[in-house]
Amino acid sequence: MREWEEEPPLIIDRGDGRYLIDTDGKRYYDGVSSIWVNIHGHRVPALDRALRTQLQKIAHSTLLGLSNVPSIELAKQLIQIAPSGLQKVFYSDNGSSAMEIAIKIAYQFWQQQTPKLRKKKKFLSFDMAYHGDSLGTVSLSGISLFHETYKPLLFKTFKAAPPYCYRCPLQMSYPSCRLACIEPIEVTLREHHHEIAALVIEPMIQGVGGMITSPTGYLRQIRELCTRYDVLMIADEVATGFGRTGKMFACDHENVTPDLMAVSKGLTGGYMPLAATLATQRIYDGFLGRYDEFKTFFHGHSYTGNPLGCAVALANLEQFKRTRLLQRLPGKARALHVALKRLKPLAHVGQVRQLGLMVGIELIKDKRTKAPYRIEDRIGHCVTMEARRRGLIIRPIGNILVLMPPLAATTHELKAIVEVARSAIQAVTGKSSRTLRVHREGRASTE
């Protein structure tokens, strides 16, 4: 908070397409889609119109004992576009809540089975994972910088190493490794499946953990292991859903259907808070019974299925169809890939990781040894502030820069965003140690 007070935040006044405009009228590329939520840009006429039209009917009514038209229509469309087999929709209002719901459903599902299966009370998740900031989701996450403080409040989980190929804990290389990192996961499942309710994964790419991309076949093998050992698979598609990875959902890359899937962020195109947890028919059937069996999933939110959010989410999905956005994404991803090649020769860029329009740029102190910058160097922050001065809004994850522009960005805009990021990296990492320190403390320009 001291840094926040010493370096006041940029105040955004309005948006225009892929640009943010501050209170002084300066324009910036929205390089992280207003924290990974914006899809089609700002002030999209069709989405604006959907909100105004719904406001003429009703802003909100509860789903507790009632329903509303937009929530029904949206649930039907979500099932149509989701991985095959996901049949039921439970609404909430943010990604953490959607994941918390998935955790509770998975746990309760097994508690309503035979006595032998009621031992399945634990979870298997990944180091460096991020699933939200509520206590249940923090228990599943693996980022100590964020969550160590709350450790006494958390439930224990089994942990697996992520497929971090750049810094492989097994000291192996892909593809010659033949996905050796899967083996410890299978060992855990083989030895403990009788007590594990679910495996929780960010499919294809771990976002907040550092944009760690999974090698081909990894997700498919995880699904096969969960099936083999009768452990539910929870896919956290909060960040990866709605086209971010080049497919509607990350699970689509390997034709995987999880038992439970959480979505949010891009669900409304970046307009309204809304989330959903999707489930298979098997999961749904596990909550059916006589009234006196009390198999009900006792969970609800005041704004569950909010009509405004559902209405704009419907408009968001229609915009996907009207603009043929999914069909155009592979070409954009290729153009972005070509532009990103200009970053790889930079002395302090260790690896550039990309999946669709999700990009992580790992900044390192020494390219030969892969030695990272110290966290107190705030190198990611320094580059971010330099990029802002050059007209680009991005955010770092420690030493890793994240680029995640709106999917509607043109190839020209994508190239421009990469070029600004490249120049900002060069400007900051090319400085002497003293100049970098002064830059970090905000007492010098970066000219």
C-alpha cells in the first residue's frame, strides 16, 4: 500500500474499442483486457444495447425459488458450446465463487454415495496454481506469495508439480521426456484415489502462476487418469474460457470433458460480473433424492443468475457468431506469434509462452543460467510502468509480463502492443543497476 500511495493509480475515464482513456484524455492499448475479461473491446454497440433493453424489463430478481428468461436462455447456450457431456449450469458472480461451488459440489457428491466412497474428501491440485481468493480456492492454489499468510485457515491438499518445461523440476526436456511429469501424479492417484474427491486443474495454461503452458497430450492424460481412478476432474476455465486460448474453451484443444467446469471473466464480454459452474448429468443425479434425504446443494448468491449479466452474456455469445471471432483467432494467434519472435533475442527475456492470445514473457537476469531477477527488483513492475508511459496497459506477475489483449484486437494492434512491450523491456533491462534502482523508486524518467 505504501507503493500505491507513493505512485497513485492511473484513473480511467472511458473506453473506446481496444483503448482505455484516462482523465487527462491519454489513450492506452488495453493490453490485459481489463484484467482478462474484455473480449470484443469497450463500448460495443450490441452489448450496450443488450443492457439497455434488459433494463427496460428488470435489473434483477432472485433464482431462489424463481427463474428469469435471460438465465434460462444463457444456460441453454452454455450447454451447447461447452465440452460435450456438461449438461447443467449453476450460476454465481465471479471466478472464485464458481470454483468454490465446484469444490463443494465435488465434496458433497461423494458424501452422498456409498459409505466406502464417503472417504473421498481431499483434493489434488498443482503448485503455482491460482483458483481464487476465497479460502477454499486458496487451499487449492499454490502461490505462497499470495497465500502463505492464510495457511492456518486452509485445508490440506495433495500437490503436484506443474508442467513447467522451462524450469522442469525433473531436469528433462520436452518431447524426449515423454511427459514424465505425469508419473508422480499417477502415483498419487494410485495410492490415494480412495480419499481424493477431485483433481483441480487450469487446463492448457496456468495463468497467475506464470502463464505456464502444458505440452501437447498433458491434459488428455490427466483426464484419462481421473477416469481410471474414479476421481472427479474440475477444470478452472475462469481465465481460459471464451476464446482466450484460440478455442472456445481450453479443454477443447484435447477434446476433454471435465466433470465440473468453472467459467467467468469473458462470459459477459467484460461487461458485468457473472460466473457459472457446469456439471455433467452424473454429478447432477448425485443430488437427486427424496426431500427427507436432504441431498440439496445448499448454496446460493443474492445476484445468482442476474438478468442484466445474463442478457449481456447472451449478446456476447451472439457477437462471437456474428463476427466469426473463433474462426479468425488462429490467424491472429499466428500473427502474434510472429511478432513475439522479436522478443526472444533480448538479453533478459528467458522464454515467451503463448497459447492463443494469452502470452507470458519471463524476464530473467541471466539468460545462460536462467537466474531470475530478485523479487525486490520489481523488474516486472518497472517494465509495466515504462510500457504505460509508452501507451500500453499491462500487468506483471512478478518477473513475468502478461499480454492478453481483447480478442477483437486487429493484427496491427497486436503487433503494436508487442512492439511497445519490446521497447519497454529494452529501456528498463538495458539500464545500469543504479539507474534501475532510481527508476524503481520513481525518481527518474526512463528516457
